[in-house]
Amino acid sequence: MNIILFGPPGAGKGTQAQFIVKKHNYFQLSTGNLLREEVKLRTPLGREIESLISNGKFASNEIVNTLLRQSIINLKFRDRIIFDGYPRNVEQAKNLEIILGELDQSIGHIIFLNVSKNIIEKRIMGRMTCDKCNMTLNEFFNKEQIELHPCGKEFLKRRKDDNFDIVVARYETYMKTTKPVLDFYSKNANFTEIDGAAEIEQITNKINDVLNV
Ligand code: AMP
């Protein structure tokens, strides 16, 4: 059973995906991470992606869909994928249905983490992401965990697109382009909305309740 974690940038999708991975033995498929891996390779495509991401713009559907398909067809991910950051527009939502249909897979749960713009700004401005394991921590809320991070705290870095102006641009893009995906999904029986402003542990518990049904 595959899961979509849906919500604005900074809603906590990555953080919650990491918990689901550990507890329910899932694979996190973050299109943001796939794109950042491509950037690290310094290929012409990676450079193109870097300039888009660092300006708060989306990568093209063509690029993202290709990277996504390559991951989904990897058999070890079969029916245990958490989609984090995908779909981000209606065309991607339709594309996901087509790819999963072709592979005889489906979406078991769509979980929407609903958070206001105010909270998102505070969370993103403190976010640190590990270059090695992709774990996200917050420099204001996780001081001790940062010091003790197993990969070494020197690998925890601010993302280039986590600055105030870009965060505002990313939120606006979410409202305009990604929120319509909610209409696409919200009438489905497997759609659940969770208050993403709650404490991390409370959100995790609610997600566990949904997944254990
Ligand atoms: P994220 O790590 O999910 O916050 O994504 C970081 C950035 O990668 C986004 O602001 C977009 O520029 C790009 N990105 C991630 N996922 C997608 C997607 N599904 N479609 C287009 N661009 C994406």
C-alpha cells in the first residue's frame, strides 16, 4: 500500500516520512531529494535543476516524472512507497495514477498535513538537512540532536532555497499550483487531513492511527 504525504513546504512531510519509514518499513520517495542528488552530480541537468530550485521554481514535469518513474520501477519499493513532495500539480497527480496503474499498484492513503504560512516560515528558517542521510532537524528546536547527529554535525547544512524570500515564493507556488491537487484527492475515501501545526509526536501518532486501520 503506497502513501502520499501532502502539504505545503515546511509542513513536516519529510520528518513524518522518516518516522513511517522506521516504524512501518517503508521507502521515502522525496522528489526534492531526488532532484538534490542530481544537483550533487554536477551534470548539465543537475545545474539546470539547481538554478530552478534555488529560485523557488519547480523542476519541469518531464524531469521529475522521469526521476520518479526510475524509482518506482525499482522492485524493492513495490507497494511500500511514501510519496513526499509529489504530486505537486494536477498533471503530476494524473501521471502518478498512470504509472502506478501500469505497475498494478495503488495509493492506499493520502495524508494532508495542513499548516498555516506563519508556522511554515518559522520552521523553514531553522531547518538543517544532513548531506549524508537527508535527516532534517531544526537549529532552534533540536540543539542537542544536532550536536549528537550520527553522521557528524558538519554534514547538517541549510538548504539554499530555505531563505525568507524563496520560502515566500515557494508558498505562493504551493497555493497556486499544488493546492488544486487537494480538490483532486479530497473526495477520496482514503484521504485524511491532519493538523500539521500540532507537536511532531502527536502528528506521528495520528498518522500511525491512520496506517494501522
Ligand atoms: P522539497 O524538498 O520537497 O521541499 O523540494 C525542494 C524543491 O525541489 C521544490 O521547491 C521544487 O523546486 C523542487 N521539487 C520537488 N518536488 C517537485 C515536484 N514534484 N515537481 C516539481 N518540482 C519539485
